Amino acid sequence: MALISLEGMEFFAYHGCFSEEQIIGTRFVVDLFIEVDTTRAEKTDKLSETVNYQDLFLTVKEQMMIKSKLLENVSRRILDAVLLKYPQIEHAEVKISKMNPPLGGKTGSVSVSLSSDEEMEMF
């Protein structure tokens, strides 16, 4: 079993409860961690025997471009989309950080982390 990590993916998106956040937008950082059996890819050196990192990135990007009020909602959509596309993934975790959130004081980021251990629900 291998742990594949896509860390520090940066997106400019429009997530937030305040109407201004959905108009002005802000920067987000996403980390995705997946566990998958890579035994065949290790021996064959074929991309088709594992998950495609670029495809994972594009899946995350697609979900990040859909406006949401809550990071929890975006996180769940990312996990659901990744697991649907790659059913061979044994476990997945996603962390989304909103940089410089409007909390009324200096804060570097706020984050939400979700795991595929929680029940997957299709919308």
C-alpha cells in the first residue's frame, strides 16, 4: 500500500458564508492524501496501473471552482469525486485551508480536514 500526497495545491476560489467572499474570492490551499495499492505500477512502470496525479489535481480543481458557503461541503465533494473516479483507492483524506479568513483579526488560515472513513454520500 502506498501513500500518495498532493500537497500545497493553490486555488483562487469563492467559498464563504459572507456575500463578499463569494464576490471577491480568496486563496485556498488543498492537501490530498490517498492510500492505494501500487504494486503493479511499481513493477510495470505504467501510469495506467496507478492513479494519475494530474487527473487528481484536475478533479480537485473542478470541485474548488464550484462556489460553496462551507469548506466542509467542498471537502466532501472532493472526496466523493476522487473516490468515484478511482474506486481502487483504499483511503483518502483532504484538507482545505482558507488563507487570510475574514475573522476580524489577523489569522493565517482556517482549515477543514475530512477522511473517507466517514460515510460517502452522493449528491
